[in-house]
Amino acid sequence: MKVKDRVAIITGSGSGIGEGIAKKLAECGAKVVINDIDSAKVERVAGEIRAAGGEATAIAADITKIADVQSMFKKIVEQYGRVDILVNNAGVARDKSLKKLTEEDWDVVLNVNLKGMFLCCKVAADYMREQNYGRIVNISSRAWLGGIGQSNYSASKGGVVSLTRSLALELGRKGITANCIAPGLIDTPLWQALSEEVRGRLIEKQPTRTVGSINDIANGVLFFTGDEAGYVSGQTIFICGGRSLFAG
Ligand SMILES: NC(=O)c1ccc[n+]([C@@H]2O[C@H](COP(=O)([O-])OP(=O)(O)OC[C@H]3O[C@@H](n4cnc5c(N)ncnc54)[C@H](O)[C@@H]3O)[C@@H](O)[C@H]2O)c1
């Protein structure tokens, strides 16, 4: 998949899955912009990419704030002249039963996972329309299908799928595609923090009996962002070892 010399911004790429996506795109020759709310994290990841011979710029910004988002995209376009790829990866979770879930838990999760994504899409699309080219990839979750103790997270990730479909319909004529990835269990620090017993129980439910890697998600993003994927839009791909095939 060709992303060489494309300018790509990955939100929340100061750690975890976003970091893996940024490193994969950089390895494939893209010029990557590392965004996160945490400035130490963006400097570290951008530094590591540059040390490995890639091109990376660090921009700390809070994607829930329109002024931050506007100034971030302005900086990208001032530096590179364009923005080809937007990967909306930043996300948070506050899983609790409906009984315990507070208004604040709802607002925080919906603000980052959905409003922040909307703001980045809105501002990026203004530049992408001008170029007649763009690739937007939004990170949802298998949990958009529903999850016990995840009503806020699940609603936000379902919103991501709906937002993506609307973007595909609205922006397609301007050479912009929008697609979604819904990861399942992924080997991140969150996974490693679970007890062996809980991990064993979760793996039992996986048709593949495996947990996915960050690289599995990065490969999916690479497919959607490549020049060759121009005829693929509005789609959601589950990368979850087949776990999306049944509920519960
Ligand atoms: N880890 C999994 O198993 C898994 C499964 C399904 C979906 N996902 C989704 O994948 C994405 C990445 O997850 P992860 O596990 O790598 O999480 P992570 O916590 O390691 O990374 C998320 C990053 O987003 C940043 N962030 C939070 N709020 C922000 C804001 N307002 N502005 C900018 N950056 C902000 C955080 O600082 C953090 O570095 C999330 O959208 C998550 O919902 C993860």
C-alpha cells in the first residue's frame, strides 16, 4: 500500500495503538505528525521515529478544543503544504455499570471519542477538499456492538461508525474516503494489566483463541490509507479475531 511522502496525522499517537500506527506509516515513507494531549509523549514518539530514519513532527493538542485543532492543522499545512491522511485514534474509556455511571463519565468519553473526532474531521476536510484528496480512518471498537458496563464507551464508538458513514457520503466526490476500524482484544498495557485468569477467560471467547497485536491494527490502517484504496469508503472492518460474530 502506497503512503510514501503522504502527510499523515495520527491523534493520540503518544502511546499504544496510535504510536504503532504512526510508526508503521513512517516506516512506509509517510511524513507523520504525532499528536497527543501529553507533550512529553509526542516528543518521545516523534524522536524515536526520527532516530529510526523517518520523518516526524510532534504537536501536543487537545482534540476536544476547536482552537487547538485549528492551530494544529494550520501548523501541519504551513510545514508540509498539505494533509493527506487523518487517523482519528485518540480515545478514552470509563467503564462502569449504568447504575454507577455519572454525567461526567458520559461527557468525558463522548467528548474525546466522538466530539474530538468530529472536530478533527471537520478541520481536516477543509484542507482535503482543496486538494481533492484525503484518507480518513477512524478507530472505533468491537464494543460499538454493545457491552455490559460500557454504555458511554459503546455509544461513543457506535457514533464513530455512523459519523464515518456520513463523511464517506458527503466527502466522496472530493476524492476523500472515510473508513473505520473496530479493534477487539489488543495486546496493550491495559491487556497486560489483567490477571491471567481474566485473560484466559477472554481468550476462550475468541474464535481464533488469540489476542491481537498493535501491528494488526496498524496493518488495517495502512490498507485504508494507501493510494490504492480509493474505491473503499464508508466501511468498518473488525480486527478482532472473529469475536464480532456473536454477542455476549
Ligand atoms: N486497547 C485496546 O484493546 C482497544 C480495543 C478497541 C479499541 N481501542 C481504541 O483504540 C484507540 C487507542 O487505544 P489505546 O489502547 O492505544 O489507548 P492509549 O490510552 O494507550 O492511547 C490513547 C492516547 O490518546 C491520548 N488522548 C486522550 N485524550 C486526548 C485528547 N483530548 N487529545 C489528544 N489526545 C488524547 C492519550 O493521552 C493517549 O496517549 C482508542 O480510540 C481506543 O478506544 C483500543
